[in-house]
Amino acid sequence: MSTMTLSTYGSEVSVNQGFLANPSTITLNRRGRLARTFVVLSLAIVLGSVVSAKAGAGIDAAPQAAGSFITVTVAPGDTVWSLANRLAGARDVRSLVSEIISVNSLASVDVATGQKLRIPLK
């Protein structure tokens, strides 16, 4: 509730509606502090969701179908690149190499003779 007082000094009329002259001395009551906290938390949640969406946190990778791979046993002298070259057909060899590495959870492009690799058949 605000109060309004009128006072006359000579020919001037001043109106005081209950506002403080010095805004640096404003103190919030419990309800004001609760509202301020709610606004700050809401902004933090919105900012966090925007950042996580930009980071790809909402992206869901679709699993591969069960029959979309062939299994190849690595022969002596074979590399991931040579296997991808042989099996790529019209596809980009670089993307096939990347898929082979991710599907087989390889730490590097090094493979051992006799190792079995799954090759995607897209």
C-alpha cells in the first residue's frame, strides 16, 4: 500500500507517493527476495537449456539396424583405409573409415591381423 500526501509550501504543491528519495537504501521484504530468487533461477534454467541444446545434449543417435553390417577378418597388410577403399563403392571413403572406427570402437586406425571388423553397408 502506498500513501499519498499533499503539502503546499507557498505557491508550490509537492506530491509524495511513498517513494524513497535515495534508491540505494531499498530493502526487499521476504516476498521480494523470493521473487528475485525465482527470477534468477528461471533465467539460469533457461540459459542452461540453451547451452545444452547448442552442445548437442538433446541429440539422440539412432541405432543401426541388425543386418546392416558385414564382418571382415583383417588379412596381413590390411588397414582400415584399404578395407574402406575396397568396400566403399560409390560412397566417400573418408566417411566409411570414420564409420568403421566408431562402429568397432577403435582407439586408432591401427588393426591387427586376424581382427574381426564390422563394416556398415549403407
